[in-house]
Amino acid sequence: MNLILIRHGQSEWNALNQFTGWKDPGLTKQGIEEAQNAAKIINNLGIHFDLAFTSALIRAQDTADIILQEIKQPLITIKDKALNERNYGDLAGLNKDDARKKWGNEQVHIWRRSYDTPPPGGESLKDTGERVLPYFMEKILPKVCEGKNILVAAHGNSLRSLIKYLDKISNEDIVKLEIPTGAPIHYVINGDGSVKSKKDFFNE
């Protein structure tokens, strides 16, 4: 059935070009508008959702709440830190330009864009996937395979981990995937868990 993935709308720290990770800033005005626009796109798909999942972080929770309110489908949303953004460790809260000045362009680029090299005190994308994917396989995908329509509002790197699995993307290529804030990704999933079709709405 239908699986909608969406990265939260722009957060206050996105706007300030700061590493966010497990820190918990709210949405900006633009972020709220992105969630409202996503709701219009999702509403046009005509999907009646059975369940919604989100992370333990307020920017993802608020995005899910705005969408469900706008499409007039009030649901109890299941919140779990397994869907949290990648933990950026010592980088969290730092402006990305300041981090480059402190550690150098090359080192920060490695932390941001390598698959398995974590920043100090934080998680690599590989680490993030090892947290996100088991939760998805146990709690979310079986419900989709049963025929339920699911909304997942999460984060750039937690969603990268899911898309890596669903689209069978290599370790090298997944780090190149950019997921915009507030742009839905619509999967139709077969009963065996394979992907029947996919459409993203990055340029709507």
C-alpha cells in the first residue's frame, strides 16, 4: 500500500546553517508553510492514512501534526527516537562554516559525506541506518505490507537510511542524495515489501 516519507519543514537551525542532529529546535515560518504545502500535495493523492510515525524531535512531530490537521485526518502519531536525525555529536549546534574553520574543510566534508566515518561523539550515516532500519522493518513495513497507508515524518539522514534500503542504493551513492525539507516522497509497496512505484515531489 501507500508509504509517504517526508523530511520535516525548515527548522530554526536549518535557517541558521547549524548542525542540528538530536538538538530540538522548532519549525520556522517557512517550515510551517512547507508542511502546509506538503499537506496539499498529499491531500491530492487521495490517501486515507491508517497510522503516522515520527521521531522524538519536535520539528518532525510538528510537521506530521500540521499535515494531518490540514488534510483533516486526525491520528495518534507514534513517536520513537529510532527515527531521530543522525546524532552529530560535537558538531551539534555549530554553524557549518564555524565547524570548517575549527576542523578544516576536508575533515568536515568527510564527516558530512562519508558513509561510515562519524563526527566526534556522534553517528555516521551507517550508524544511523543501523538504528533506523530495524525499527522500520519491525514496526512500519509489516503494517504497509498488511495494506495500511502510513505517513512517516522524519529527518534527512533517517530518511536516507530508509530510501537506501527501499531503492537499493549503494553506500557510495546514498551520501549524494539530497532530501529537501517539506517535500513528500510517495511509495507504493507490494505485499512482499518490494517497491511497486515511487514518486517524489521535490519541485512542486
